[in-house]
Amino acid sequence: MACYISLVFLLGFPAVYSGSPTLQYYITMLSTAYPGLPQFSIIAFVDDVRYGRYNSDTRRAEPLIQSLMVFSEQLESLTKLAQQTELTQKLFMTLIMDLLNKTYDINYVFQIQAACVLHEDGTVDICKDTALDGKQLLVFDKERVEIVPVTQEAVLLAQWVNKQGYAKKYKIFMENECTQHLPSFLPCIKSYLDKKVPHVKLSGSESGTKLHCRVYGFYPRDVEVKWIKNGRDEIHSEEAAQILPNPDGTYQIRVSVGVTPEGGATYSCHIDHSSLENPLVVPFETETKNSHITYILIAVGVIVLFLAFGLGFFIQRRMKGFKDGQQSVNTNEQETTQQENIL
């Protein structure tokens, strides 16, 4: 199987799914320091699970999964390796700026995506792509084991990199990472994700002509989601539904269908996943009724609040009137007494 990694730069991390265990490193380097952002950072993934990170502010390799804390010796070596890579990339960034005639009055973003895929037969595929400000610059040719320029302006840069023998060094490093480190990480990743049950949220358009079934937080990746009308008729979606990764390594998908409002028609979303003993059926009407009940409860609460406020205001006015009347009576009695005393 060829090593295919979809490449999306601009500080975004693509979804990667090859069917075989994949180790990935995303490296970002800014040409100048920028407030609030580390100038250099590395984020490490196993498949779609972000398991570690390093940046120029902390200068430490940090595991993002608790079970990986046991690899203390590897963390120390990864920290040293990341620190060395940071220094190398700063020098490389300077070289890029000089060879491409860039000035430092603009903050350029240089990114590297390095990956290796470990197949069942023990073979390893290696990938590497680099970009500057979101535009592909260099790629790794695994057949010739050399760096190939994507644009004309990157020709001199590719020649310099190949002259230093970086392509061969990179191939050896990534093959070692995939055959030695990746297998040791996989059990931790698997136990961290081990069959997470999907969560479901249904919603519809205001006109009632479109229904959405969002399924999220599930693992493994494979899932079947479909809309059923009247308990038997499947509604086919006109939109292509994609399974997307979440930052915690789980997945999400949204299946939307167009419907024609009909009296008495019922709709339900059916989810089939390996974490479930039986397919999950979520009726759309349940959420609609709950929403209506919620609105009714809110309305009743507002009415009760106004009634309580009005009653309190009425009692306060009555008490004030009573006190004013009592005070008037007391005043009259005092005046009568005074007049009697004078007489």
C-alpha cells in the first residue's frame, strides 16, 4: 500500500487513515517570534491520536496520554531530540529566508509533515512534505531517497539539502521510529481508546425539510449511520458524509437528509458500531417533544415569576395603604385629644 498522507498546511492537522499504524510529526517554525505563539513546535500523532507535543516555550517533550508516562526514558531522549531539532530548524529557516530572498519584516510560517506507515509484513513507507506559508515547497521521494523541489524557487534549497545527505538520514530515522517506537505506543493508544460508545444528537431545520444526525465520540473508526422513515424505509443522503477525527482520537460524523413534511410520518437515526451490542435507534420525535416540553416549562416559569412579582407588588401596596390609613387615624385621635384638653 502506498504511503498516502493528505496534506493540509496553514497550521491545520489533516485526518490520516491508512489502515496500518501511522506515526506522524507536525513541525511548525515561525521566522520571527510572535506574542502568544511558540516560535517552534512539534505535535506527534499515532494514527489520529495526538499523543505528545514539544514547543520552544517549555522545551520539554510532554505526553498527552497518561499511560505513556511510563516511558520516562523515551521521554527524556525525545526531549533531547526535539531540542536538537529546534536548533536545526532555526538554522534551516535562516537558510530558507536567504535562498528564497525573504525579508524578516514579514513573519513566515515553515511547516514539515513527517510520517511513516508500518505494514503487517514489516515494511515501512516514509513520507515527508514541507511548506512555506501554506504552499508546498519540498517533498521526499522515497524511490530515489532524495528531496525534490515542488517550485522553481526551491531548487537551490533542495540541492543544498541533498548535498548534506539529509534525505538518507531522514529515511533511517523514520524507519527506526516506525519499527521500534510505534509498536510500543500502540497498546497504550488502544487501551486509551478501547471501543468508545458513540453519542448522538439529532436536529432539524426550522422548515422541517432537513434532518441532521450527528454521531460523535466513538472508536474505532468504522461506523454505519442512516436515517429511517416510518421504521422501515431508508432515506438516502444527497450529501457525502465524512468520518472526521476528534482531538482526543475518537471520531465524528454527521448524516443529513432532506425530507418532505408529512402528517403521521416518523423518522429515526440508526447507528451501528462495534462498541454496541445492538444497533442504536434514536427517534427524531423524542427530541422534538422534549424541546416542546422545555419551551412550555420555560413559559410556565416566566408566568409564575410575573404572578409572584405582581402579587408581591399588590401586597406591598396594600400594606402601605393600611399603614397610611392607620397613621391618619392616629393623627386624628391625637388632634381630638388635644382639643378636649384645651376645652
